[in-house]
Amino acid sequence: MTISLQKLIAGLASGLMAFLLAWPVTFAYAETDAIDDSPSELQRQVEESGRAYDEATRRVKELQRQIADNGSRIEGLNGQIEEQQATCEVSLRELYKFHRDDMNLINMVFSSGSIASFFSTMDYFNRVQEKYNTDLEQLNAMHSERAQAQEALEQARSEAEGIRQQAEAAFADARRKRDEAQATARALAIEDARALQDMAFGEAATTPDGADWSMDRATFINAWKGRLNAYLAGSPLAGYGANFAAASWENGIDPRFSAAISCMESSKGRYCFLPHNAWGWGQVSWGSWDEAISAHARGLARGYGYTLSLAGAKKYCPPNWKHWYKTVGSEMARI
């Protein structure tokens, strides 16, 4: 019994020692935890073009809603004006009867059987006249309101067309900058592959991302969120595929980059050393996964480039960059 207990203690001690020895190997020491560091010129252009496109797209949608609202308003006013015109015609016919029958003041006096009848007739005439004036004023107000709505509609249409053209220009610029960053990363990957051969390290574990930056933001997110959600399924980050895809679009990085690092560093958010920090990212914590995903993608773009690289691995995980590079690359290839 004593011997078995000693063996058990010895086994636990041996396991604990192995864990402690392995811990520095798997834990990263990411240098770029200052996420708002100044970006490179290319990264600055990527971010600015993306923001310009997003803002123009947002404004176009806002104007489209305004156009739809004005269109509905004009349609409603058309119906009201038609009804009000009919009401005015009724009042006008009543007034016409007085004029047709030559109901002037003298005739009204002599045709009235009594002074009370005279005042009653005068009161009726005045009420008909007043109602017609009121109905006519309302009709004119409706016409004026419709004219203003029509003017606002045309102005919104003109503005929407101008901003739509701005959005197209911003999107074309965003695409060029992202394509440039992607091409730069591919050229760097070729250099990394040669370096790996020289080190007898074997081939790079990752594969080209295949990100198509000719897609607009919404299409890009839809194209990637399914793949990312499948990869993240069953983890605390499950269902955040669209967040990773959106952060990738906003910062112009490989859509797989951040998600793969989260697997390497915390098993996709299962073992975070700080709240919502699934990436071994300095001493940073966040209040939500949405905030964390966006911040990490921005930090990667500014401190590590478009995608995984040997230089980035050496910077992100200096103690064991080879293992980190190979493992993150393997995870990226799975997405």
C-alpha cells in the first residue's frame, strides 16, 4: 500500500514536472499587445480604404431608407389629396348654389320669412364659406407638403447616386490594397519556404488562404463565416465565424490567421489566462469575444502582417517559434 502510494506521488510529481517544462513551449509572448500601434503605410491605406467603403455603404443604405420613406409619404399624400379634392368640390357646389340662385344680401332679406330665418340663412352661408376655405387651405397644405417630399426625394436620390459612386471607388481602392498585401504575403511565403528547406525543417504547413478581395464586405463575410464556424464548433468561440471574417475584412488579413492562433494558444478560447484573451496576447483582457476578435485582428495586421510568416512566429512566440509556426500553419490549413 505504501509502495503504491509512493509510486502514485512519484507519478504525479513526474507529470507535474513534465507539464511545467512544456508550459513555456506552448505559451506565447506576443510582442504586439499595443493594438493601436502606428500601422505601416500599406496597412494604413488598407484600413482607411475599408473605413471609407464602410461609411459610404452605410450612408447609401441610410439614403435608400430615406428615399423609401419619402416615396411612401408621397404615395399617402396622393391619396389624401384625392380625398381632400373631393371634399372641396362638395363645399364648392354648396357655394355655387348660393351664387346660382343669386343669393345676394338683398334677396336673402326679402326671401326670408322672418329676421330669424334671415340670420339662420346667413349663418348657414357663412359656415359653408368657412368650410370651403378650411378645406381649400388643407388641400393647399397637402400640395405643399407633397412638393417638399418630392424635392427631398429627388435630393436623396441625387446624393445616393454620388455616394454610391464614392463607395464603388472606395471599394476598388480597398480591393487594390488588400490584393497588394496578399501578394506581398505570398512572395514572403516563397522566401519562408526556401528558408525552411535550408533549415531542413520541412515544408510550410499552411496553404494559401484563397481570400477573394474582389467581394464586397457582406459577400466576403458570408463566404468565410461558414468555414470559420465549422472550425470553431464546440468551443467557446463557436458561432463567431462572422466576427472573425468581419475583422479580417476590416484589417485586410488572412481570414484564418486569428482563429488558428486561438487554437494554438487556448484551444479556441477554452483555457484563457485572461478574460477573453484566447491568443496569449501580452497582458490584455477584453469584455467580450466580439471586442477581443476585432482587437486581435487589428494587432496582427499592424504587428505581424497579412498572414503567418517565419518572422512573425519568431516575434509572437520567441521561446519555441518553430513549433508555433508549424502548429498555427497546420491549423490554418484545416480552415
